[in-house]
Amino acid sequence: MTNITLSIDDEVYKKMRRYSEVRWSDFVRRMIKKRVNELESLDKNKDKESILTMLASEEVLNKDWDNQEDEAWNNV
């Protein structure tokens, strides 16, 4: 397994520490895997050029990243 390093704001880290029961590395691994799977499914689409154009749209990116799992971070 490959290791990665993330930078997290000190304030967010302090809040994360309050929830020691959460396995944060596992949470991040699952979110990365989910996003990669979504991107791979887009790659299989024949109309790839229009999908890449859509992905470049900031509005679409924000909408796609605003999901239930991500909303949990708002309360951290």
C-alpha cells in the first residue's frame, strides 16, 4: 500500500481529534476510492470530450463534491 501525506488546517485537526473514534485514514481512503471509481466510470463514456468539459466547470465540480459524506465535514 502506498502512503500519502495530507496537509490539514490546525483548526480542523483539533476538531478531528475530538472524534477519536473515527478512523480518519480509513475515511479518506474510502472517499478517494469512491471518487476514483466515479472518474473511471466517466472515462468509459464514449462522449469523453463533453464530460471533460463538464468536469472543468467549477459549478459542476462544487455540486459533485457537495455530497452527504462531504457535508459531514461542515460540522467538524
